[in-house]
Amino acid sequence: MALYGTVILPGDKSISHRAIMLACLTEGPSVLHNVNRGADVKQTVAVLKRCGMDIQWQDDTVTVQGAGRRPFLQPHLPLDCGNSGTTVRLAMGLVAGYPLQVTFTGDDSLSQRPMSRIIVPLRQMGARISTRNQGYLPVMLTGGELWGIQYDLPIPSAQVKSAIILAALNAQTETSVTSPLPSRDHTERMLKHLGAPITMEGNTITVKPLKKSLKHADYTIPGDISGGAFLIAAALLVPDSEVLLQGVSLNPTRTAFLEVVKAMGAQVKVTKISEVAGEPVGDILSQSSQLHGITIPSDQIPNLQDELPLIALLATQAEGETAVSGAEELKVKESDRIEAIVTNLQRWGADIQAKPDGFVVRGFTPLTGGRVHTHHDHRIAMMMSVGGLVAREPERLDDKDCMAVSFPGFLTILDKLQHD
Ligand code: S3P
């Protein structure tokens, strides 16, 4: 059944987390529209409320009563970050410069994801941090006076970079962070937009201590391109489809998926229309396409990692070989995504082999459909649901609810787009 229609996507998850966190550091109310209503962003709100912030949700509008330079109060309970890596990692940086004693916890998946990458630089800045479980949650953090550092990130992670930048706002001296490759830069763009003393030059970001509250701003969060990528992939794969996504974030650190699918032969047209809080925004039109395999350059990987499950699926329906390497970070996402991608697609008859840092796919292969082991990972569940559209049998997911981590209503939208 062809897919046809126009979609206004839920707000970008990464931008939503940051917009809510930074609104705490302004004076007075900030009203944010089209906030991502996924479980991850709700977890960020719950964590900030536990730290005394006044935050109200109404549909997809969030009002944050900013409290300027002294926003957070001592929480009396641990800060449960659920499944959300962005919540825990950014919140550790956000609170590190305040005299608070905080315990961070998370669900089973988050408790198996590495936190040392945040703990090491924050300790260097002066935060006192201990773990009961050698670099994993729960993490106990005692914040207070911080000092600037010059830090070379060992991995190009936006979460680590952002944690250091957020901590640096409260340090006594200047901080600089250098990334081996570019990664999503929403924190930098938003801070600049809100008047923070931050500069970006190449892959180095310099942050001076924040002397006054951030500028207040009300805005509409642009649509989530990582969520939209599932609908783009569906339109490319299902014959006679045409799907228009409106108001999507076109931040160049998030559009590698579009570049890669275009290189695979996809018909995708992008129109930039406006700018919101320093973020380019526009529309994306995708049409059914004949795809061919490619070798993905490893310098694209940091800006493509959330979309790599979809690249694997598309590659099964493309002629020739697609190779992904330099993607070892996939192993420490919400699940071990190399294993989850490869085992699920192999079960459906795809020719895909795991590598220590990626995978190789040979297409075209028909997909059988049927059973899916999601590992409770939202991106695996959505990728296999798109796969189900071109498989012989429909998909049978062991967990549909996990999609609500980033994209509540995904299946309803996919359903509405389908026409005879
Ligand atoms: C995110 C950064 C990425 C991404 C995650 C969200 C963010 O992770 O995979 O879904 O909002 O900063 P890393 O920065 O750890 O690579």
C-alpha cells in the first residue's frame, strides 16, 4: 500500500531536552511549543522538577519558570533518568556547578551504558563523583566550585560535549572542548542564541563563565529529523509513495542521513524555509526510489548514528553492497544496536554480517517479516516496523510501547499515510 501525505513531526528530541534545561537558567517564564512528548523528554522534566524547577506541560507546550543564576534546589530523592542517556549525561553537567548532592539512576538499559565519559571531565573540573558500579549508574555527584579545563574528547559524542559545556557555564575560568569529529551542535547554537559567552571555531568550543542569566526566549521546536527519517525510509521503500515532512530541523549536524540516502539513489528534496533559535528549519519531500549500496564514509558516522538501523534496512532493499564502519558507539546505545540490527534482519532473510564497528549488507534480498526482538529499543522497533511494510508477512514486535521513548504516535502516523 503506497504512502502518501504531509506530516508535521513532533519536536526534535535533542533540541527539546536542551531547550527545557536552558530555560531553567533564564529569568521568568519561557514558553516552548512543539516539545517532543516522548518518555525521554518527560524524564528530563521530571528530573528538573525534582531539583525544584516549576515546569508545566500542556499538550506539546511546556512552560518553564526560569530561576536565573540559582535555579536548582537540593533534591530529596534520586534523579531517575529512565531510559534517557541525554537526560542523565546533560543533567550531570548542568547541576555540577551548584552545591547539591545528587544521585542519578536509570532503567536496566541506561544502567548498562557507560558514564565514565562524563565522570572523567567533570571530576577534572572539580565535581566530586562516585559510582557504586565502576563507571555505571547509579552515580553520586556532589557539585560546587568548578574550574575550566581544556578537554580533547576521546569520542565525538554530543552528550559528553554538552555536559562539559553546561558545567563550564558555572566554572570560575574558561573551558575549551575539542571534538575529533563534528557532532550535533544544538547546545552550542542554543546557548549562543540565548546570549551565553560561547564561541565555536572548527571542532573547538570555548565557554566563558556565565555572569548573568540567559536571555529569555519563546519558540517552536522544529520537527525531529531522526524520527522523520523512519517516514522518509518508508516512502523510499514502498512503491508509488510520496511523503512531505514539514518544519523539520535541518541542522547540518543532523542531515547526514539525507546525504547518505541521496548517494544511494534516493529521491529526496530539501527546502530550507526559516530559522528557529539558531536552527535551520525546512521541508523534506521523499519519493519511492531504486536504491544501490554504498560505502559510508566513517567521518559521517557521528552525525548518522541514530539513523544507522535504517541504513541497514534500506541496504537490504538496495542493489549491491553497503558497508558501515567506525560505528562502535552503536554497541552502547539503548541496546547493542549492531547485534539488534543484524540478528533481526538476518532472521528476516537479509544478507547482513556484523563487524566489530559496524556491518556489511548485500542486497537486494526479500524480507520475510515476522518476529522481532526489539531489545526494548525505540529505534529498532520503528526500523523493523518500516521493514514490515515491504516484508512478506507483517512484523510481530515483542514491544511496541518502547517507540514512545522518542516518537509517541509513530504507528498511527504510518497508518494514516497508507492508501490503496
Ligand atoms: C544525543 C546525542 C547522540 C545520540 C542521542 C542523542 C544528544 O549520542 O545518539 O540519541 O541529544 O546529544 P552521543 O552524543 O552519545 O553520541
